[in-house]
Amino acid sequence: MTIWIDALSWACLVGGGFFCVVGAIGLLRMPDFYTRVHAASVIETLGAGLILLGLMLQAGLTLVSVKLLMVGVLIFFASPTATHALARAALARGLKPLLADAGSPSSKP
């Protein structure tokens, strides 16, 4: 049984690390503020969530798992809320999203 828990835990840790790396690359490669905010929200929500789940599986049924669960709940509610507030504040200040031009090849059907 412990082999299955360890394997699932490591799968969550590796998956969370993968999403964190992909989100970090997205932060560097994306062209405008709104797409960068989206990449950052992927890191915080999915990457950190999987890492916390993997750590909870490693900790077992202890007080450490309860603390990790509380951190996960905080991230789960605060991260999307903060991302939404940042995007709305930027839009209210007049920062326009970078959209494809009408004549660009990527905008044709």
C-alpha cells in the first residue's frame, strides 16, 4: 500500500513541478499583461495544488496534512480572486489586451 501512495505522491509532485515550469516559461514568453496573468494563475492554482497534494500524501494523516490542506484552501480561493482583481484593475486603468490584427494570417478563418 505504501508503494502506491508513494507513486501517487511522486506523480502529483512531478505534475505540479511540470505545471510550475510551464507557467514560468509562459510568464517569460507571453506577449502582454493579460496572458502573463493567466500563466501566473496556472502556476498558483494547478502547480501549487498538485505539489501540496503530493506533500499531503507523503505526510499521511498528521497535523502537517491539516496545515497543508489549509494552505491549499487559501491558495484555491485567494489566487483566482487576486488574478481577477488584477485583470479588472488593469482593464479599468485602460490597459488594452493585445489582439491579432485584422490582416494577420492568424486571424483568418
